[in-house]
Amino acid sequence: MDANKIVARAKGILLTPRTEWPVVAAEPDTIAGLYSGYILLLAAIPVLVSFLASTVIGVSVPLLGTYRVGIAAALTGAVVRYALTLVAVYVVAVIVDALAPTFGAEKNRLQALKTVAYSYTAVWVFSILGLIPGLALLAGLGGGIYGIYLLNMGLPSTMKCPTDKTVGYTALTVVITIVVGVVLSLILNALGGLGLGVGRGLTGFGQPTVTGTSSFQPGTPGGALQNWSRQIKAASDQAAAAQKSGDKDAQSKAMGALVGAALGSGGKVESLAPDRIRTFMPDAIGSLKRTQLQVQRNGAMGMQVSTATGTYSDGTQHTVTVTIADTGSLKGVFGFASGWGGIEQESQTDTGYDKLYKSGGQLIHEKWDSKNNSGEYGVIVADRFSVTAQGSADKIDDLKSDVAAVNLAGLEALKNEGVQPN
């Protein structure tokens, strides 16, 4: 296992896929070689991130503090998840190979495994963002969306799929990936609910409606995907031209534009500086006074995320944590979720509920536990800013008021702040 070659291949697939896919397709390899020389290492990244997040960083629980999973239990879960991830990659590859004739492509088990493994690179690498509290869902969505783009671009090279049939092949593969993820998640639940997460972030696609062999009905997820793919192609062509020119500045700008287009953000976005985002955190919310404030800006893979976290308390039983996050270039992921992705979720228990829904054009997360009088309420502003209140309250409406105390209109006015168009 050559780490330098693995890193070089991952960078090539993520940053210059148009030129990297033909190289991948032409390389002599074996299924065992792909696993030992690439998949085994890359697939371990999200497992390691999940392990660290649950054991070292911990999970914040309202009123109770930070909960950390025991090393033994977390390690057992990590091993099972890792094994099933490796199985999932091969299962999807087998199905992709079987479907090849349906889309005029060539059956080849090795090439199918290359297609799936290298498309998964985005999911595996983007999972690193999950180490930043609150960004696990965004990491899954961002990796999933970019992985779909990589898959759509790679099929003509690896599976010899006609270009006018790649969108349909891609869409069906996405559905298959979701189904395989659900099945393996059920297996994990049977083993104790350890959680797999394969296909997480893609469940909003559903089954696209096809109007022909190479197009989707306008307004459907497939239609949006097709339009998005055209934008990606333009940005990719720009990146390829910059790569040939040898101009480092042009290459840097082109890569930023490609990442922005892939994430649907319309370009590279510089998130708000810490001093700027802290001005949106109120000194007090109703009778609750701010007792602590932390602001920071983090970057990874050319993307930035700024956060401001404030703790508010009335000195007795009520404590609320308010978090404002500027997702920068990841704002396109929020747009996907609240727009054509159609993502929503709802579950109920004897003492409360947890739901994700769209209201007034905004994506909202609402969670409440009547037994402990605690919950969480969050809203996405302008498909870019996340504002969340979490903690104890008499009712969920109190947490809604806490979010409303933030200058949401002021944040919305900054939706184009720092955006560098493609």
C-alpha cells in the first residue's frame, strides 16, 4: 500500500476528474489490488472520524453535558461498520456491472469496481469535516453530491457507457446505492444499532422520472441533476484548460470554481470572519444572559466554515446554547436539501419528536423531549447560514423565540458576502 500514490489518486479524482478517469480506466489492476491499494485505506476515513467523534470529541447532550462512547463499544461498532462498508462497495459494483448492457455499456467487473470505488472517494474524504461539531450531515451531503458528479463523469471511461445514457445509468446507480445502504443499515440495527451511514445524504433523490433515454422532466430531481451536470462540465473544462496552461494562479482559481460548482454554491465562498459573525450573537435572549461566547473559522479542501457559539442562562434551570454557522461554499448543499433534493424526515416517541421539514422556503430542524423539557430548533437562512438553539425550555416555542432573537434578516442580507462567482 503506497500512501503517496493513494493521496495522488484521490487528489486527481477530486480535483481533475476529467483527465484522471481515462487514466484509471486504462490502468491494469485486479479486484484484490484495488482493495489493498486504495479502498481499504480510504474507506477507513469515515470510520475513524466516527470513532473519534464518539469517543474523543463526544456528543453534546442538553442538560447532561458531553457523552462519550466507551472505547470497547465504539471499536466494535467501527470494525463492523468498516467490514460492511467494504462489502457495500463490492455489492454496488456487482450491480453496476450487471446493469451495463441496459445502458449500452460494456460488462467488466474490475472496471465496475473502479467506478464505484473512485466515485466513493468524495464521500470518504468529505467525511473528515465530520470532526467539526455539527457538520456531519453537511459532510455526508457534500460528499454524496460530488460523488454523483464523479460517477456521472467516470462511466463513459470505465464502463464505455454512451454519453447520452450516463445520466440514467448514474441515477439508477444512486438508487441502488441507497437501497444497499438501507439493507446494510438494517443488518447493523439487528447487530445492536451501531449505524452504518452508507448512502447517507443521498436519500432525498428518490426515483427520478425519465422522459426519454437521455433527459428528465423539468422540476424533478433528475432534471435538476442534469442541469447541474452541465454547469459542472463547464467548470471542469475551465479547470482542465488551467491545468494545461501551467498558470498556478489560474489553476487555483479554476479549482475553487470547480468545487463551488460541484457544491452548487455558484462559486468559491469565503465565510464570514470571526469578528463579523460574532456581532450576530445577542448579549441576551429574553431573560437569559449570555455567559460564554466562542467564535472560529475553519477550512478544509478549499472550503471555509465560520461558527459562533453562545451559552445563555437565567442562573437557575434554563440553559440554552445558540450556534450560528456560515457554511461558505457548502451553502449549495443546503440549497440542494431545501430545494430540489426534497429532503425531509420525521420520527416520534412517547415523549417527543424529531423532524426535518421545509417551511416558508427555509429548511427547519425541530426536536423536542417533553420528559426532560429540552430540545433543539434550527433554521437555515438564505441556504447558507445555520442558526440553532439547543437546551432546556418550557416548550419548543421558547427555543423558536431564541432563534428569532438572532438578526436573521441581517444574515440573509449577507447571503452573497464573500462569493466569488465562477
